[in-house]
Amino acid sequence: MQAIFEYSTVVKKDIPSVYEQNHSSVMPGLRYVTENFNISLGVQFMNRKDPTFKDDLRYLGTLSYAF
């Protein structure tokens, strides 16, 4: 069992991107890995710098199994 904590920030400097505005995000999560099985679950909190856009909350997960 592993605990994951990720912090990221995007600062757009007049470059077109998929992000509409500058933001920072925090993603805590958990990962469980065995020889054949991997599962990761987390939640991402996105804080936008522009007050006209609301903050986002995303749930993320991955699952893999090797035969």
C-alpha cells in the first residue's frame, strides 16, 4: 500500500493550451500493487486563479491486471 500526494500548477504565458486559465491542483491518493494486480484511487482538487470560474473536484482511478 502506498500513499500518493501530487501538487501541480499551470501558469499560461500567452500560449494556447487545453486549460482555459491558470490553476493549481492537489491530488492525494492510494495505490495497491502486487505482482499481477495494480489499483490506484485518488481525488483531485483544482483551484482556479480566475474568480469567474469555479473550482473543480475530480475522482480518478486506474486498475490493471497481468495474466
